[in-house]
Amino acid sequence: MTPVLPWWTTPATFWEKHCAVRRKSIYSGIIPVVAQQLHRENIEQVVKEALSVSGVSVHELAAIATTVKPGLALSLEVGLQYSLNLVNRYQKPFIPIHHMEAHALTIRLTHHVEFPFLVLLLSGGHCILAVAQGVSDFLLLGQSIDIAPGDMLDKVARRLSLRKHPECHSMAGGKAIEHLAQTGNRQQHTFRLPMQQYRNCDFSFSGLQNIVNRAIIQKEKEEGIQEGEILSCVKDIAAAVQHAVAVHIIQRTYRAMLFCIKNSILSSKNATLVVSGGVASNQYIRKGLQTLADANDFAFLCPPPRLCTDNGVMIAWNGMERLRAGLGVLHSTEGIRYEPKAPLGIDISKRVEEDSIKVPKLKKKIRWLAS
């Protein structure tokens, strides 16, 4: 098949991650107007390089696939405008892509995975549990009601001033937490897990962040230091925070597994858990989810780390899947708009809550949690 135009048209992908991250390290967050400007400055050159490396011309492309939702509005706008100009100039079919659907289906590029499967998307902007039933057929089981796990870990790293830590000065926040946690003792601090009273598959990380912040303030008082200085127990706090995030994610995923098997959404004989998104690269969280899957006879799959974070390959792949299935391939660009916020699939989270499934004690089921 003649290729679908790939990754350079996607928002929050190469240039936001490659260029705007430099600003992120300075300003502790992506600045939308900076990301937009970087997109505009670099998209032309990236297009040329992508086509050159692939060895095809725009004339040879079967279609052009572009993220239109969800994402940063200013970045979505740049990618969409550029894509539509190419579509109209070369008279190519246009395939609008849902960013989270693309994350969910990346695994089908690297592994042979049949529908349906359970998918957990973990990133700096999202935390979603869903069932992928087809290329454009998803059931939403639960999602974060406030911030995403990656965002929370970045904020905790910032509050701990990890950029000043000699081992972490060049690391992103979540990566710094993971690094320090390796040599920390998580049992020195216990953080109350959020939403324990709610038997659903939703997540909450904002409350956990507030609990951690209060613990940091208390430790600063005990050690007689000011905010911005490094606590002597920083590695222990990092380990405890990472563990709390992992257990919260594992508990909600466990409930999703039980719900899907109980309601015959997935077969107990060949069920699969797919985990993707930037936070899926955290080896501690991944190990916990792997252990959970093993204990419940689920196959466990993750895309390689380079395809877990935002990338253009997944957008091109999603375009190819849609092209093959004849789903959402447009021959007119009239009325196409970008959508900064867009739900994933059909929301059945109320059904999950109504089932009120009690998750068994994890320590009995998963030895990793007791270690």
C-alpha cells in the first residue's frame, strides 16, 4: 500500500517534544504559544525530511492523516491548516485522527493483537481505561477526574526542586522521580490512596498531590529548610509517591479487568491488557501492571518506549488502519475542525459504578506490592 503521510502533521509530537521540551525544562511546563511557534517554524522542514527519508513524494501518498483531537488548540491548528493545504493542493483523501485512539492502537503495529482488548493510557495529559473493540469502536470505562499521573509526578518533582538534585538536573520530572525512587525506601512514607470509597474505574491524582505536598512541607519544617532546598529524605518521598501512583492505577485497572470478564466484554481465555502513553515507560508502574496481568491470566503488552510517548508513527498507523477499514476517510475537507477536548468512544463508566465490584486485597494477589 502506498503510505499514509506520517507523523509531522501531528500536534504535541515531534516538535513539541523535541523543541518545546527545552522550554519545558526552563519554565516547568509546555507554553502553548511557544509550542505553536515552534510548529510553524519547523513543520515545512520536517515535511521535507520525512518525505526524503521515506523515499516517496506527496503525489505517491494514498492519504494524509492528521490529529484533529484532543490536544493543545494552538498546535492542533498549525498541523491541521498545513495538512488541509496539502490535501487540497494534491487532491488526497484526508483522515482525521483521534489522538487517544492512535495511542490505543499503536500496539497493533508492533504486535499481532486481535480486538477486543483492554487498554490503559497513561501520560502527562491523560489517564484512561477503555476497551478497544475495533479501529474506531471504544468503550470508555473510566478516566482521571482531575489531572493525569504524568502531570502529578512533574508537579511533585518541581515541589521537591529535583532540578537542583545532582543526579536529576537534566531529567524531566517524572523521570527524576523514577530515578530517585530506585534507591529510596517507600515504606518510610505512606500516602493515603484516593477514591477508595468509589467502586469505579475513574482516577484522581490532584488529591494525592495535595497530600504529598503537605508531607513535604512538614518535612521541610522538621529539617529546618526552605522551599527550594533538597530534603535529606527526598529519595524516600520519591519512592513512596511513585508507589502510591502505581497502586492507585493498579487498583482501578484490576476493577476494569473484573468488570470486563464479568460482563463478557472480554473472554477470560484470551484477554489482553495493553498499556501505552508516556507514563507507561515508568518501569516500576509497568512491573506492577505486568504482575497484575499475570495474576489474572491477561496477556500484557506495551509498545516500545519510543512509541509510548507522543509520536507521529502512531498517527500514520491509525491512518493506515482506517484506510484499510474504510473508516473516516474523507474526500472533502469542508467543515473539518480541530477539537481541543474530545471523549474517547462510548462512555459506560456509569455501568462500571453500578456493578460496584469490590477489588480483592492486592497484597494477597500480587506479591510485588508486599515486597
